[in-house]
Amino acid sequence: MSILDSKWEGLLEAFSEGLELAIEELKNKDVENIPGAKDALLDRLNVIKIQFTRNKGELFERVIDNTIQNAFFPDTSNFAEAFGKILKSRNHEQDFIINELINGFVTSRTKAIASYDQGPIIDRMVEAFAKRNDFHIVDHQFYAMFGDPNKPRSHIEKSLKELVNLFGLVSEEFEIDRDLRRSEKKKYTFYTFPPDILKILQEKYIIIEKEKGIFVKALLEMLQNSKNAKATEVKIEINVKSMRFIDNRKETKKNDDTEKNGDYQYEQFKEKKLQMFNLGKIIWKTKNWIRDIDTKNNIDTLKKNSRQIEGTDITIIFYEENDDILKKEYEKSFRNEEGKKFKEEYLLREAISNIEISNMKIYINSDLYEDIEKEIELDLSVYKREKNKNLVYAHVSEAFDRNVFICLFLANIAVNRNNLQKIGGSFTINGISAIFALIFLLSFMPKINVEKNHPILKNPSFNKQKMDIIPKSWMMKQVLEPLFEPLIKIIAYRLGGGRWLNQIIASEINKKIHNQIRFLIKDVNKWILGNLCRVEIPIFVEISNIFAEVPIDLGINED
Amino acid sequence: MMSKRKYSERGKSGRSREKWTDILPKYLTHISHMQPILKETRRIINDLDPIIFLEPELDILDQIRQEEEKRNTRTVRALSEFSAMYRSNIYEIMKDFIIDFRGKIEPIELKDYIVDHLYEAVKALSILKKITNPDQRDLDKTFLYLLVKYIEEIIFPRGSNLENIYGKLLSNAKDFYECQRHLLQTHTFYREKLRDPEYFTIPGISPKVYQIINTVTSLFNLEPNYGEFPERSNYEIPMLLKNDVFEPYIESVAHAEEEAAENIAERIGLRVLDDIFLAPKAEFVELLLKHSFLREITQEDGKIRYVPQFSNETLFLYYSAIASLRRGFLSKELVNWISMNFALVIYMGILKWKLSDDNIFYGIFKDLQTNEKILPYLMKLSSFPNYLGMDKMKIRDSAQYRKEIFNFIGSQIDNLQELIDEVSNYCEKI
């Protein structure tokens, strides 16, 4: 038997002894006011004693490793994965548990990471993020929102830095040569969530709006113009060096004026600017006019065409330096994997996918464009786009609240569980383990049936669908104390191995922490008229289901 | 240190001006700048040919905005800056909306939407504008009065005595207990002197005190001791050992701790008996009996024992009730917090009532720059004697305090949203 095994065995044994003690104490005392409650609890404790010490505590592994950790304290070194799991287990009631996990640290004195005056800081974060429309906080804005005129700037700077570390935010610096107010050089630092976290938040908590690149925008504008002019067919020939855009647009009503006043159309045509002008040399033919434009060389001439054409015919010869721009834009659209076609065409397709083309036929290099991929790259990495200069707009949705940050905070502790210093040492470890021990015990409490005319059933705060009455005697000091400590040790051991276990020493301070935590999770473990009620939230149901499966499993094995 | 004192002195000198007729104009200032902007925008959009919405960059809207800005004749710089900011926000939102939807719906419909939404926004502002009047005439018909009273009745009711208030709180606890609780759990944090020997001050409930209340409730339900009821012979009331409750939270007990523990106990209706026990006060016992949180059991020796059967809210609502009854003695932090909650619920309730859920201008109303122009004054207005009747002098006026609003808005809870919905339904009725 290895040392680890023997340690684990020792813990199981201690738990078993604790249970026995608790059962003894329970037998001697009766605080229940519902008949049968005490017996139900005694039965349950006996079953726990038998089942949980079997097979080297296999059930413990299932309950703690698979269920509790999965929901609130994922065992992974991947921050984003941990965060995703915690976030997933959120619902109204489980939010209370997540909140209590934080409160658990608050009570564990100031040494813990989230001390009381940091509480509001979480609220600050929510507001600072909600305020901007790109899901960033900027240092100067943060100072402006939360700085205290009575305290030096360094105070708030420090506080922001702490936050950034606490939540593992990523930063990016942005320097401007002359700011508006003083025309001085100024450096701004933007903070945002790590890209993987953003990806998780994207579904529900932040809404991403994509801004199009200049090439796509320019293309979109041309297409929009054709559409507005009621063109039914657009032919586009595109390659790396040039593009030709032909449509069969109908003449607009201005046509009559043109005939009357030859200059009018000239003016109209001349004034009209396309974004595409910036991207290449352009020959624009419409009706009997030809316009040559070369923005780079300041050329914009207009001459009569001897041949009248229908619709519009625009030829663009791209400037060479555009290649870089297009390349970047192309990379941002993350279509590299398709490989075969050249980037201009992809961008063109992207532009087209942004426009309603119900009664317009578009040919790209003689192929009819088919509208197949409407969902344009939702899986793109926000952060990567961000790096390429503000291409994405993101804002928070209604669902975004302080619990998102609390989840982030928990995830941070979960992945750094081996770094005791970072997570706040003994206080945090005792706090977390004790709350999980409570969740564990609470899940296994048997439901009690009461008579139909019991006053609790008439109480407005008792919700028959969502709540069950459970025995209250397990919360008695005499019962809980012998149970609690070995259980906390088991949980600490499963969560953080020997390192965590060593922190659960029977010191006075730890005892105090355990005593404080004894009556936590009050919102899902409610008192109603002196009866203890459990709100049946997913985590409790999930854990107790494991237990319900066991007898059947065992039965099969024995057969 | 010097600068700090100066600061507070300056704060004090401003206090003499805090009259209804001073605050109301301040409240109205920004609203009366916002409304015309929305109105004129509505007129302009109404006159526009929707076909211009198809123009790629919508430059026309920018031009209109610049034109409008030129007409600005306001001389106060802060106000003209605010107006410019407000106007540009409106135009930005319209532009975004048009760009987003022009491929999907007809331009004429786009226009209709924008005009409708502007119309709603104007309506909401006109309600906010006539929420009350300068001389508080027909007080009981003003929105401010009705709304404050409505919300007050649910989460912070008034009453002639504790019993009355407690009853009201309890009857609303089913749906709004989380709000009632939230109202006392300040998330803002000021370092303030609570132990003023001359006054009895009621602070907000910190996470630790919350846990202590939690512990007391549980211990009473689990394993109380029983002792003689001092005010009534032949009766026994439940008692807890003071140490059992406070020990986990106190490192070593000295005079200050004793006092703090007693103060906390007093606010949840308990008293210290024989120096070591915590037991409900006589009047609280009556209250508990009335709401069946105590049950009578006749002992074999003929003595009648009151057995506790508390609910989660039993003690907490007593704290609420006492805070409500003695609202003149609330701590600075709590006054700010409570009035902030009221102001927000009123504001959001009116918005919810007047604006449809998909109104594109919702964002402007929820924008912090708008919030900080309206909420602080609404807080003060709702603290006046006829309304919440709290000490409005305690409401902070500094830039720092305004920042606390940001913290506050970040700490909203789901249940508060339900209250806001409830308030908007109520608005519908009045």
C-alpha cells in the first residue's frame, strides 16, 4: 500500500468514526418536530457509512471529483475551461452558492483575496465593462469612474492592477501622439478578458458585432448601389490585380433632368464618391460618360464616351500597397483554410454575404454566386481581431452581472489551486472545503413527508414544487462537528491533495472558520417556520442521483 | 490630512441650500435639455425622405446634426457640452440602427420605427419632467409621491409601530424578500464613524452581520435553551448563549466587542439577559407569536414554553422594520444606498412603462452619463419628509459619491428587476 493510499484510507476511517459518533449523538437527542424525521436521518447516516467507505471510497470520488468540482471548482489547468464549467452551472439558486463561496472568503478575514472592501470592486468591474461598447476597460476611464479625489491616483492605479491580476485580464497598450486636451503624448492601456474566456461569454453575456474591413465595405457599397438602382444582374471579374464590376442598373429618375440639362448628370456623376476610389485606379463607365479616377495621383477626369452602355461598368486596378491591407483583412476573416481561391474573392464573397440579394443575380468570375454560408464566422477569435485594430464591437447583454466575475474568480482559484500563496492560503482552503462539505451533506439529506394539514404547506414561502423538507438535526453542533471535520479533510484531499490537506489542521482559527460556515448557503437551505427546507437545485439533485444509482449498481455486481 | 478637512468643510457649507426648491430645478435642468433634443430630432426625421437611409455612409444625418449643433444658443458650457454629447448619442444610435436594418426592412418602416421610438422617449422624459411640481401641490397625485409610496410599502414600509411595519414587510416577503434584504445590504463602502455616543445609528448589514443573523436564526431553531420570561411569570422564552453566536466571529472578547455584539443583537430584536444569554425582547415576543414564529407548549410543571420556529426572514425583517421606524438614524452609507435603490427603481420603472422593450434609445437612458444627471437628484427628492423622510443631508454630493452610483448599478439583483416590472405595471394603473 502506498503512502497516498494509506492516507486516503486513514481519511475514510476517520469519516467512518465521525459518522458513528454523530449517530450516537443523534440517538441521544431529539430536536425534530416532525415525526419520523430523526429515524429517517439515522437510516440515511447508516447507509452513508456503509456505502461511502466501500471500494476505497469510490463514491466520494464520484461525488467530489465529478459533480461538485465539475460545477464549482473544475479540476483543470485550463482557465477558460474552468470558467466555462462554472458559468454553465449557473442558475438563480446556484448563484447563491457561488455567492456564498465568495462570502466564505469574506468571513475568513482580510487575508483572503476578496476582502470586504473589495466586494464593491466586483460591482465596479461590471459597470466598467458594461459602459463601453467594445468589452474593454481603459485605465483612464476606470480612474475617472472610480478615482477618489481624497486619495492619490496611485491608490486607484493599484486597485486596478489588483483587479487585473485577480481576474487574469489581458492588456494591450495604445499610444497616441497628441491627446485632445493637452496635445500631449498619452498612453492608454486597454484591459479585456483572455480570448478563450471571451469565446465562452459570447453566447450569452456579450454580443459581438463585427465591423467590416475597408475592402469589404467598399465592395458592399458598390453592391448596395447596384441594388438600389434596381439592377437585376451583377457580373464581377476579380483577380489579384484588378476587378471589373458590371451591372445592368436601370436609370434613375434623374434621367429626365439630364436630357434637359447636360451638366446635371455630369455634376451628379462627378460628385459621387465611392470608397473604392481609395483602393485603386478606376475607370467608371456609365451611359455615355467615362470617368477616370486615380486618387493617389490626384486624377479625376470625365469625358464623353462615343458608345452608350447600359448600366454601369467599373474597372479597378488595385494599388500595389493594397495588397498588405487586403492580406490583413483576409486574415481577419479567417478563411485561410479554404486555400484555393485568392483572398480578394473571399472578401468579395464576404461582402456579398452581408447583403440581401433576393432579386439580384451575382456572377463571380462567371460563376453564379450562391448564398450558402449565411453564418459568417461566429467562431472567430475576438481577441485576434481586436489586435488588428478594433475590428469588433462587443457589448454586454442584460445577463452580464457580478456573478460572471465571481465565476471568473473561482475559476482562477481552481486552476491555481497548487499555488497556495496565490489563492489566499489556509483561509481559502478551509473556506472552500467547508462549503463543499455542506453541499455534500445537504445533498444526502432524506426528504420528509408531512401531513397534509401541516402549517408549513400553507406558508407562502414554501414552494411545493421546488422544495423538500429535510431533517434539521444534522445541523446540531453535536452531530455536525464530528462529521464535518473528517469530511472537510476528505474534500480538501480530493481537491488539492496533500498540500490542501495539510492546511486543514485542527487549529482554533480553522475551527472558527468551520463554525462560521456551518450556517451558510442559507438561500438554498432555508428555514421556514422552524423547518429546514432544501431547495432542489441541480447540484443537489445530481449528487443525490449518484447515491440513488448505487444500490442498483451494487445489486448487479453481486448477481 | 489638511486637504481632507478642507474638503469636508466645503461640503458642509453647501448644505444650507438643500431645499426642495433648490433640488427640483437641478433635477429638471438636464431633463429639460434632453427632451427638446429628442423632440426636434423626431421632427427632423419625420420630415426626411426615408430613401436617404439607403445612402451608404448616412452622411446626411451627420450634416443634420452639425446643423442642429450650430443652433445651440446655450451659454453654460457644461450644459452645451452635455447637449452635444446627448445629441450625438442619439444620432449615432439612429445611424447604427439604420445600417443594421436597412437591408432587412423597408426604409419607410425604418423611419416609422425611429419616429415611434423617439416619441416614446419624449413621453418618458415628459413623465420624468412632471414627476412632481415646485410647490408640491396635489402631493398625493404626483408620480414621485405615488411611486415612492408604492415601493416603500413593499420594501421599506412606514407604520405607526414596529408591529405594523413588520406585518407589512412580511406580507410582501413572499415575492420581494430578496429586494428587502438587498435594501439593507449596502455594497458601497464608506469608512464612517458609527459609534457616535450621542446617537443611536443603524448601519447597513455587512456580510458578516448577515451571517451572524443567519447563525442566530439557525441556533434558535436547532437547540435553544429556555429561561424565564422576565416580563411574564410562568412563561419561558428561548435563549442562546451569547458566546455560541459571536465566538466564531470574534477573536478575543473585550469591551468594544461586547458592545458591538449587543448593538447587533438589539437591531434584530434580541436583548442580553444575565450577561450571557440572548433572548427576544418582550415586544418582539409578541410579534413572533402573532406571526407564529413562536409556538406555545405547556410543560409538565405547568409552565408555558415558547418554542421558536423561525423562518429565514424572521430576524432580518425585524432589522428592516427597525430601520424603517427609525429612519432618521440610519447611517450615511445606508441612507445613500436606500435612496439610490428607490431612485433607480422609480427611474427604471417609468422607462419600462413608457419605452417598449426594443426601443433603440433605451441605451441612452441607461447610459451612466445620463444616470448621473438624473439619479442623484431623484435620490434627494425622494428623501424629503413627505416621501421617504430620510436625512437627505447624508446624501453625498461630491464627485466621489456619484461614482458610487456606478458600483451600485453594477450590484443589481434579479429580484430588483422584478420589482421594477411591478412598478411599471403600477404606473400603468395610475
